[in-house]
Amino acid sequence: MRQTKAGTLVLNREKIRDEERLDGKFLIRVSDDGLSPADAVAGYKQLWQIERVFRDLKHVVDIRPVHHRLEDRIRAHVLLCWLAMLLIRLAENETGQTWHQLQRQLRRLEVGIHRTRSGEVWQTNRAPQELEELFASLDLKLPPRYLGIPVVERPAA
């Protein structure tokens, strides 16, 4: 757009046509002259994915706040968050689903704790077919139906 001396706004049709030719195209500048255009584009796509991972670390994995004071503990916290993010990305790549979609399915797997005089029995619900398919696509086994059954000690006779 440009403004005339009278103050009215006028579209610059020629400039619009020139810009339309570049819609959806990006100019990439690299410091390594030996990179092929395909490698440069791949590098920028990977950079975009890395930036997404760091954004997800802040919001999906919830890396913040860190309440540690010692450097070793801070490093351990960040490493664990990074490993969690790696698992999330692997699951997304293997299933073709977003982490939010995967979480919605995984929430359907529940554990009930039944308290008896002999102790606690931990039991999972029956997994829906979608969840069985999800675990199979990740080459994982569903958790066993019973996670903990108390062993009752019988007095010796």
C-alpha cells in the first residue's frame, strides 16, 4: 500500500504481483558454501523441530520451575526432562499422532488399588482396543492385569 498526497491509501498492484511469486518460498542464507541447497533446507527444518522440542520441554514436559540449587541436580533434572521429550518424540514419530492425542488415549489406562486384610491388590482396567493397538504400534506390552498381589505368610505347622 502507499499513501497519496491527498492521504488516501492505494494498493500497489505491481508490488502485489511481485510478492505473489514469492509466496511460500523462503530465502535461506548459510555460512558453509559446500552445503547443497537440499542440505541447507534440511538443516533449517531440523532447526525448526529442535525449537519445537525446546518449546515443548517448557510446556508439555513442564521443565520449569527448577527448585534445585546444586549444579548436579539441575543437570539431572534437565537430562530427565530431555529423555522424557525424546520418548515423546519417538512415540509421536512411530504413531503419527501428537503427544496430546497419545495422552488422551493413555489416560484410559487406569490402576485400581483394592485394600484387603492381607494387603493391597493393584489391578489395571481392561485396555480398550485402541490402546492395545497403540501399544502394539510402539512395540510395547500392556502392563499386566495385576501389578501387585500381597503374599500372605502362613505360619509353619
